[in-house]
Amino acid sequence: MHIWPSLLAADLLNLHQQITSLCEAGVTQIHLDIMDNHYVPNLSFSADFCQAIHKQFPQVEIDVHLMTTPVNNFIEAFAYAGAKRISIHANSTLHLNDSLDRIQKQGCRVGLAINPGEDISHMKWCIHQLDYVLLMMVNPGFGGQTMLPFVIEKAKYLHVLYPQLPIMVDGGINLDNIPALKSAGVSEFVVGSSLFKAKNFPHCIQDFLQVIQHP
């Protein structure tokens, strides 16, 4: 069980201290949402931003969620910038198997991101390429959204269908809904606003760790 703090919700003017606080609490992994204003109507971080974090915090594992189209050039750019895990959307590329193969060839763990209303039938044809699945609990593009509760059933279905495949969830994850997600088979949690916007950050980090690690 892991939490992946999403820097989309972080205080960018105080980012070094916030990442330092995470590391001091034992959280040495972060999540980057990459938006290009094409796949989703928003802009976020560049590969240079990823590289700067990697240089300052080489011990931190960086998970990148690419919400971009086309996606292949971003795969190579973020792998070069220090990303260790990269997830993409099936509808962001013309040839999904080829794009997933590009991630693997860059030495990164391979993830497939799935939107709330998206069918998962295409997973049958690429499951052999995946290290994890990123299940979106909101429609992508904006931080601070409320989790869509019906997606919990989707997580359960995925876990039954592919019990060995780690499920990561992103969107509206907080201390209250993590127990239900754990029961559904989720093992990795992207947390954004509920962590970084908390009044007691960085003490809130320990709250998340306790909820996730509690049986």
C-alpha cells in the first residue's frame, strides 16, 4: 500500500520544503499530472520540471500520468527527465501496444489510465504489457474534484478480473474514502488537495499513512 502525493495540488512556491517534509515522513514517491491543453482543457508541468525535481531529490520515485495527445514524444521526454513510472490513456495514441512498449523500452514501469466512463475491454489485449492500472475516480483535467463513488465498483471488477495487477486510483481521494477503496482491491492512492491543502500539513501525511497501513 502506497500514497503518491500529487504535486498538482502542492504549493509550488514552497515545493522544496513540501517534498522535503514528505521524505522526512518516509514518503519517497510523488505523482505528476501532465496536461497539454489538448487531451484535457488545462496545462500543467513540463519535462524540465520533472527533471528539476529528480536532480534535487534523486531518491524520490516519480510517477507520471500523461494526459497528452499525441503521447509518444512525451514518453521519451519524461523518461529522460527521471520518471520511473508512466501511465497513458488508450485514446491518446493511435497504437496503444506500441506506446506501452515505448514506456517499457525506456526502462519505466508501464501504466494504463482509465477514465470513469471508459470501457476496459481493450485491457484484454495489453494486460501482458502492464505493471499497474491507473483508475481515474474523476474525469481528468482539474484538481480538487469529488470522487465519483460508482467507480469503486469498477475497481472491484478490475481486481476480480486481474487480481495480480496493482490498482492505483486518482481523483478525490481522502481519509474517508480510502477504506472502501482498499476493500475494493486498490493498493496505490494518489492524494492531492486532501493532503496539500490540509490545515495541518505536513502532519496530515502521517494520517494518510496510518489509514492506508491499518488492516
